[in-house]
Amino acid sequence: MATATEPPEQADVRVSGSLSRRMILIAAVWIALMLAGGGFALDRVLTAAVTRNFDNGIEYMLTSLIVSAEIGPDGEVVFNRELADQRTLEPYSGLYWQVSAQAHEDFPSRSLWDRRLDYNPAHHDVDIHAYDSNQFARERLRIVERDVKLPGSATWWRFQVAESRATLDAEIAVLRRTLVRSFLLLALGLIVMAALQTVYGLMPLRRVQQEIAKMRAGKLQRVEGAMPIEVVPMVEELNALIAHNERQAEEARRHAGNLAHALKTPLTVIMNAATADAEDLGETVVREARTMRRQVDHHLARARAVGRRGHAHSRADVWPSLEAVERAVSRLYPEVRFDLDGPKDLQVHVERQDLDEMLGNLIENAAKYGGGSVFATVRGEAGYVEFLIEDDGPGIALEDRSRLFDRGARLDSTKPGTGLGLAIVRDVAEIYDGTVGLEESEDLGGLLVRLRLPAAS
């Protein structure tokens, strides 16, 4: 039974809604807006075309009316021929004409019967003028008119032809119903297509989810199978993260085993000495405890570095770290002269605590085993930052340099130390994909330690 202090197996994840629903909603809104805008524009164009065609028929009749008109003996307008459309002879047929002028009686078609078209002499229409009118109750009209001077007359006569809009409005209504139905069907089809596209497009993500579930169940080690090119980077990063965690876990297990093995021998010595009531039991305990402490310090340093390595944003300013280490070491070795050189704006992709530990070990060793001068140089180089720590000591023979990186290795036992400084520097540097090497200093004549760490971009 789980206790109250045990952490939950899985952390709660905040849900911000369905990605599929969001994509379909966005597609639906966009489709609706585009079709509404396109439908409105198409309605305007088609309505204007139908109206223009309707007006052409009325204008044709107006032209026929004008060309057949002439001035009679009494000064009034007469027609030299009858109009072909018989609707003008039927009362209230929906097709009307009228000729009007100031100081003259209106000359209407028989279809107007007892009604007259409005005549406003205030404006002058030399060109054809078309407009809608509600002057007749329950009958909207489309009127086309023009002012003309007939031969033999100085009077401006206004010729008007009007037709009921019922036919035109019915055509427009049919047109709009067809447009609305067509666009609704098109919208439905596009939304269904967007939904199918979303479901099919997000299917690789569901496959990744299933693969991860199999990994948790221990059936797979990695996310496998062919993936779309857009999903491949995410899968590669996920597999890389899994591999990184496995390496960290393996390193942790290996370090725990190494530490257990390293502590086993000193503990055995102490137990044997205590069982035998050895006279030098106290000295044995102190000596073996010191050995165990060195091993614990070494493995703790590696464990800290491994734990911090995964931080993608880890970075440290080089120059402040160098100055801080120089101040600390100068207090321990006040007789040693320290010189620092290099640009002050460099950064490394390393945690500040690990950088301080590496530089502290190197500079302290240079001060401890050198002849009184330590020179630290830093420089940037092709994606790396290089540290050169030099001293004026006796140096180290070529055949002994590689041995110094072994845990507990010491060439000078007259000075205090654990023999783990360079081993810690090497292990921590390798954790951050860096390197460390030993060379001979050309300027000071002693040892030169070259530490290379990845530069922070």
C-alpha cells in the first residue's frame, strides 16, 4: 500500500483542449468566412448581370419608342407605328410606357390605365437612366428613362418605360437559393475534408503515443517504425532523450558499483583489524577512512556533474570563474604569483559549480607543485574554449603523465592531497564532451594543462 509520502506514479498534465478539435474549428471558421465572402461577391456579380440583362430588354423598348415617335400637327407626340409588345395594351400588365413634357399632357400607354408614372422635370437625363421605384402600391417597378428633343420640336420630351420587378426579383431569388445551397454543400464537404485530413494528419502522433506506451510496458526500447518527415525530428529527439537517460542511469549504476567496490577493501581491513584487536587499530581506521573519503568525494563529484549535464541551458562565464578561483587559491598560497590572460566575454556550456571545481583543481595543483608562478590563459577556438594552466615547477616526465589521471595516483607524496584532482577534472570534462591533457610549458618550463570545454553559443 502506498504511503502519503510516496510520489505519484505520473505527474498531472494540464489539458488545454483537443488539438484535432482546434484544427477542425479553425478550418471551419476559415472556410465559412471565405465562402461567405466569395458568396457575397458572386451574388453581387450575378445579381448585377441579371439586372443588366433585364434592363437591356427595357432599354430596347425605350429605343423603339423613341425612334417611332414624331411631332403631330397639334404639337403633341404621335407614333408612326404600334409597339410589338402587346402587354402595353393590357391594363396593369406590368409593362408600361409614358411620354411627358412641361406644359404638355402626359401621353401614357394603355397598360397604365388610370395611373401615371412620376415625372420630375427638375433633372435632365440626356443619357439613359435606370432606377427602381415604389410609386405603385404592391408593385415595384424598374424604370428606364431618357430626355429627347424630337425633330421639329424645341421641347425636351421624357420617354419612360417601366416594367414590374416581379420577374427580376423571382430570378434573383432562385439564383440566391441556388448559391446558398451550393455554398452550404461546399462548406460541408470542405469541413468534412478538413476533419478527415486532421484525423489522418495526426495519426502519426497517436502512433508515437502507442509506441511510448509499449516502451513503458517494456515491449520496446525505442520509438520505431517509419514516420512522416515532420514528425521524424521529434521522434529522434525523444529517442535521444531516452538514450541520454539510459546512459545516465547506467553511469549511476556503474558509479554505485565502483564506489561499493572501492569501499569494500578499506572496510574489510578495518573489520579484520578490529576483530584481531590490532595494536594499530586507531591508525588503521584513520588511514582507511581517509581512503574511503577520497573515493566518496571523487564519485560525488562525478555524480553531480552527470546530474547537471542534461541541462540544455547550462552555461557559465569563464572570466568570473577564473577570478573567483584565483582569489581562493591565492589565500592558500599567498607566496605564489598568479597571472590571468584572455578575453573576458567567453562562456562555456558547463555549470558554474563544475567549472569552478575543474579550474580550482588545476590552479591549486599548479600553485602546490609549481615554483611560485602560475599563468592561466583562456581563448576561444572553433566551438570550444581552451584553458591553459602553466606553472614553473619541475614538470612531469612524459611516461608519467597518463598515470596521473588514475584515481589516487600521486608523484609527490611529501605534500598533502588525495590524488583525485586530475581524475575528477578528466571525468567532469568528459561528461561535458571536453578533454584535458598534460604538456610541457614552453614559457615557464613546468607543466602545462590544456583543458578544452564546449563554448556556449
